[in-house]
Amino acid sequence: MKAKFKTMLYGGDYNPEQWPREVWQQDMELFEKAHLNSATVNVFSWARIQPSEETYDFSELDDIVDTLTKSGKQIVLATATAALPSWMVKRYPQVARVDYEGRRHKFGQRHNACPNSPMYQHFVAELTARLAQRYGKNENVVCWHINNEYGGECHCENCEKAFRVWLRKKYGTIPALNRAWNLAFWGHTIYEWDEVVLPNALSEGISRPDGEEPGSERTAFAGMSIDYRRFMSDSLLNNFRLERDTIRQYDQDTVITTNLMGTYKGLDYFRWAKEMDIVSWDNYPSYDTPWSLTAMRHDLMRGLKGAPFMLMEQTPSQQNWQPYNSLKKPGQMRAQSWQTVAHGADTVQFFQLRRSVGGCEKFHGAVIAHAGSDQTRVFREVAQLGEELERIGDTMIGSRTEAKAAIIFDWDNYWALEYTSGPNQDLKYVDQILRYYEYFYRKNIAVDLIPVDGDFSSYDLVVAPVLYMVKEGMQEELESFVAAGGVFVTGFMSGIVNESDNVHLGGYPGPLRALAGIWAEEIDALAPEQSNVVLFHDGTSSPCEMLCDLIHLEGAEAVAHYGQDFYAGMPALTRNHFGKGVVYYIGTVLAEEGLKQALGLACKEARIASVLEEETELEVTRRISEQIAIYFVINLKERALPLPKVFAGKQDLLTGRTAEEGEMLQKYDVRIFLEQNA
């Protein structure tokens, strides 16, 4: 492999095919002024390259690549397979998807191809081969960008047949499938493989409580629907592999990626990351997205491969597709970009470089606005950030985040928890992960987001909120981690089901029962207007809501009890010795202060420390390499905050100025400090 990147890529999606040739040279001049060193091209150009089944025309793309090469730009070259040309859908309508309601789509939109269509796969492989053969040796092509934002599902007959093949490989026999999906329920036993019907609105979909049409999140057989999620994720991943392997026939060196979407529900990104050379993703927070959620998504993307990632897309100003597309305030884009780098990005890229003249994204922000001028606030901020990135150079390329605490994130659990019917419809997977993550974020404690089959041994603390699905082998791995001296935190709605969504019999939390030293007899679901209170043994208290486990101790000690209802006095938070380690079980949805107290106990026990000893409301993160440690200090609050004393006398890499004790950071201010490792 080539080194991932020699310097930090700074650029973004560029669509010169949408513009007359005379605009291209103007763009090159503006890119220089903005200090952009790269461009992502050919994302949606299939219709230009292949105007008919028999005809390919690369002349325009040749000119685009030549223009960028002569301007010294690094090129992220997309494969253009994200949107089908019209002739393909007209001639081969079976390449178009069928939706959850059973309707075959017509030409239009994006993500409109059936991933299991042999005809689609044929044309994809042919196009990708021609691209790789033509541009694979171009030294300015530093990254291949396959497709774009994979997502969605298809429910056509072809996918149904492919699903049956996938199931035969997974289960082997009809009786095994019947057991896995518990098809004795409602008399749904099947006798032949061709009786398997994929889950959609016409089969296992359950009508929503308001009586409207079935929603894709409600299913009579969660085991079946979870398997279909797995199958569809694998089907789209097979499309990625097809393009990747085709490129590798002609280009063995250039890194290959596709842009992911953070906590997007549809695809198991841990499985995908194993097939990617580098993870890339698109970061589009809304006007009210907590900075902690954005940081968590960055940490998840870094955790997919345990390595730096690419920021493939962000807007320099505003989105167009959210309900309220607010402008980024002065300094906000810069602070957001440095936050991304602080959490592991080795690139900063935008969608888009020039604003489109028409279509649904004509109001999506861009480096070059409709005015076509460099005399805009956004352009000046992009240029400022470009200057700073040039000044930093390759200083932090490849550096990593060192964390001794980890949070388990698992797409199977994501799907299963939100498919289950009961006990509380307000229980959402990402919301619960974020609540635990926020503790570490506010304390400036480095934390990795890891898969259920990750290496726990490199951590002192592992946290697994709502670990609803405990799959084969997980119990043993967790017990081994704790027995060796690790601290493990889990709690309500954990250890409930196996990988097929069948309940672990013998009492909650199933396989985690001995580890936690408790038995949860019942689970009380609280409506939004209801709550309880948790009384800690140090005399403090905290409200709790949503769910309450009714817990019996089986070796654990109670750290806090419920204060109300018929289960007042029963344990709400427990601590259990297991081997050389300790397990904390949080039996309810604690309010922020209560969760802070519970996680504080676990962190103290595991000796988990902040990036710096001094408490601060500033976001402080650290990336390290063998030679250096780089500290990022960012003010994301609404008011000025003092710089921590430890940085006084150190040189800010962005300005070259020496920081002074007592200096204040205004909103969106950023400081970066470098220390040589001993």
C-alpha cells in the first residue's frame, strides 16, 4: 500500500461536469486562494461516461483529471456507481429497487439499484474496470471513492431468492431456521426454503399504533427482520467488494474507501470496515445536534478500524435537506473541522466545492457560492482553515488516540432493541449510548467505541449500555475480561436475547447473571409523565425514568436503592466482584447527575483519568505518535472560558503565539499544542 496520505487532504466534492469549461479555470484559481489541495470527482457521472449500453466516453473525465493534475491537486476518484443512467432502468427495469410497501421504483433519486441484481452488478464491474484501467496509474489519484453513502433496502423477488440462499448458508436446515425464528409462534412453521417470505409491509410488518400502514421498524418476527437487516447489509457490502476487487486488478496500491454515515442504522459498519482500506464518513450535524453526539460519531468512525479516518463530507455553511438549515456561525465550521481532526480525522473535505445551479441540493452550502466570488464570509473561513492545515503539514498524519475506556457499539443490538415489541417505545439505542458517552466527553476522558468482538484486554474499563443481545461467545469474553481485573458496566435491557432475538431462559440478565451477581425479576416501564427516584448510600439521590429493573442480589452489593413505588428499597445500582475485577449494573435510566455518580464510581475503580488533571468545560483531546502528543483545546460553549493552566507557556501551533496563563478562549476558539514524548 501507498502511505495513506502524505499530507492532510483538504478539498471536497467537485462536479465540473455540471459547469461550462470556462468555469473550470476560475475554480482552479479559487481553489488556490482557499488553499484546497484535493478534489473528489466523478461521484455522479455514470450518465456522462456511459450514455448508452454500448458506448463509453471518458473524454470529459480525462479533461477534468488533467485539469486537476496540472493544478497540482490530489484526486479522490469516485466510481460513479451511486446513481444509474436512465437507459439502464428503461432497458432493464429489474435493476430498480422494490420498496417496503412492495412497489417497484422507476428511474430517479439515488440508491435506486437492487444490490442483488446480476445486471446491475455486470454494468458496475464493467464501468469500474474501465475507470481503474484508465486512471489507476495516475500519481495524483490518491484514493478511490466507491459508490456514495450506501444505504436503503430492496424487497424485490430477486432479493427474496438471494435471502433464501443466505439463510441456507447460515442455518443449514429448515428445522434450524424454524427454531431460530421461533416460527411455532402464530403457527408460522415453514416446510420448504421457497416458503420463506422476506419481511415487508405485505408480510410480517405490524401496523403502527395509530392504525396507519405498517412501518418498517415494527415486525411480528424480530429474528427474521434482524436477519434481513444482516442480509441487506451484506448484499450492499458485496457490491462494495465487487468494485474494490475490480479496482485491485489494475491498481494494487491506492487506498479504497466508501463514505459512511456515522450511526446510520442500515449497515453494520464494523463488518464493512474490515473490507475498507480506510474509513471515511460524512458529518452533517443539524443546528441543535449536541457537540457530544458529533464527537461520539467521530470516535465510532475511528473505532471501526482503530485508526485515523477521512472526513469525506461536511458543509462549509448549511445543509439543504434538514427541517431547519441554519447557517454555521462565524468560526463554527473551523471549530467543527478541528474537532473532527482532534478525534482522528486525517482529512477535511466538503460537500461541495461549487454550489449547484439546480436540483434539490442547489441550496446546500459550498466553498464557492452562487455569487462565484472569493469575497464571502464562508470562502474566507475556508481559506483561513486551509492556511492552518498547510502550517500544520504532516505533523499529525497517522497519529492515534490512546484510550483505556471503551463503549461497546453493536449494530445487531441496534436493530434488535428497536425491533422488540415492548417494554417502552421511547427506548432508542443511540440515545442510550450517547447518554453514557457524554460522561466521558464532559470529563475529557478518551474513549473508544468498539465492537462486541473487539479486544477488551487493552482497556481497563468497558461499558455496554443496553446490551440487549448477547451472542455466542460474548459471555466468555466478558467474564475473561473482568476476571483478569477489568471493570465492566452494564445494566437494564442487557443479556435478554440471543442472536435470533429469542430470550435467554433462566432469568434476566441471562448470560450476564453470574457476572453481574444479580437477578432482575421484572422490568417496569414508566410512561413519560412517570418517574422514580434512586437513593445512593452516600445520602444523595437522582430521578430515574423509562425503565426500572426489579433486582434481587445474588452476590452483588447494592450501591443505591429505589425510593418509590412498590419496589421501594430494592436495588437500583449494584457492584459485584468477579475474579480480580468488578461489575457495575445500572438497573434504570438515571438522570444525568445520577449517571455521572454511577460512572464516576466505575472510573475511579478502573483508575480512568482525564486527558488533563485540571477540570475544564473546554473540549480537550489528544492524539499521539511515537514522537509527539498533540493537544486540541476547543471552546464549544456559549461563553468565554479560561485556558487550562497546564498550557500556559506553550506555543500554539495555529498562530505561533505563546499561550499565557489566564487567557480566555472565546466561543469557537481553537488552540493546538504539541509536546515531545519522553
